[in-house]
Amino acid sequence: MDDTEIDVLAYEPSPSGMICLRRRAVPNEPGVFATEITLDHQFLMSSANTQSERELAARALELHGGANLRVLVGGLGLGYTAAAALRCDSVGSVEVVELLAPVLDWLERGWFPLAGELRADARFAARQGDVYAELAAPPARLHDLILIDVDHSPAEHLGASSAGFYTAEGLAAAKRHLAPGGVLGVWSYAESTRFADALRAVFSDVRVASVRFENAVVAGSETNWLFFARA
């Protein structure tokens, strides 16, 4: 593979469309390659830019401040949010709910940069499911942290099942899944005043943070947004 090629590792059908795992060179960084996921040719994520995914976990853990925490992660992605949580000694377990079966298969095959690290940690578990449907239903157990990184933004969804989550009614249902003092964290590529207002209608402690970073793939700066609410 040279610096101009894209190496397609997998291209498979899913309920949300054709999902692709690929690897390509990072511009201006000789010998450095990024692992990427696209869905129906829409870019989802890259191992070259993971700061906001990692900060979703790190900031939520700091906001909670407890120990032996049970963490639920909605959306595996390339695993950077889950890995950031596991690197914290205060975390007792991390459960990932991933909608797309191919993503879980790629993890098992070790095709992600962090696959070995995640699978070697006894606190880590990943399973197939719709995290939005689970949060809308009565809770089977409570979590200290719920971290959601599935949709592009509260206004731009990857599937129809998530729309209700971003409303006050959907957030009130999700809040039932949090233990006392629990923290909900949501990743977005865009700011959303409407979603922040919906959070404030349900939670008394709401915080919105921007994460600016240099995108190595497109050689420019970007800003992602993180929404936090504490029960």
C-alpha cells in the first residue's frame, strides 16, 4: 500500500446501508495510516482524529468523580471512547451496545487499532443492540455513565430509531437508566441549542463543551461538541 491508495478491508451490507472499513495514508505524515469507517459512502470516523471521542469519556468521568463506575457506551465506532474509559482506574466495567454486526466482527478479527487492548481488558464487553431503543424502554439495570456516539448530531441521524432520544421525553426515559449522580454524555459534530434546551428541561446540571482539533486527514481545523447532563 503506497501513500495514495485506499485499502478496503471490508465492505458489507447492514440495516443502515453498506458499511466500509478502510485504511489510507495520512497526508504529510509519511508512513502513517488511518483506519476509517464509512456508511453508504458517508464518512463516520477515523483513527487519525480521536480527541473528541476520548474526551467524551474523560470529561464525563471527571464530572462524575465516583469509583467502580458502570459505563454504558452507545456505538463502538473504532473503540476510542470505550478505551478512554477503561484507562481510568475508577471504571469498573464498560459495556458497549453496537447496532451494526459487521463492526463487532471487525473488532473480533482485530482490524481496529485498539482491538487488542479492548479485548484484553476483562472489564470490557460489547454486544449487538439498538442503544436508543434500550434507553427508551424501562431499565434492566442502572449505569453511572451513559456515553452516546452514534449519530452525526442531534439533528442529523443515522437511523429513524434515534429521533425520539433528543427530545425532552426521550431524555427523561434515558435518565431512568442512570444511577443517582449518573452522567449522560452525547457526542456531536455540530452545536445544537435545541438539544441543550431539551437536556435542561430534564436535568438540573447541563454542560456543553467544544473540542477543537487539527484534522490530519483534511489538513484543517474542526470543532466537535460534547453535551453532558448529570442526574
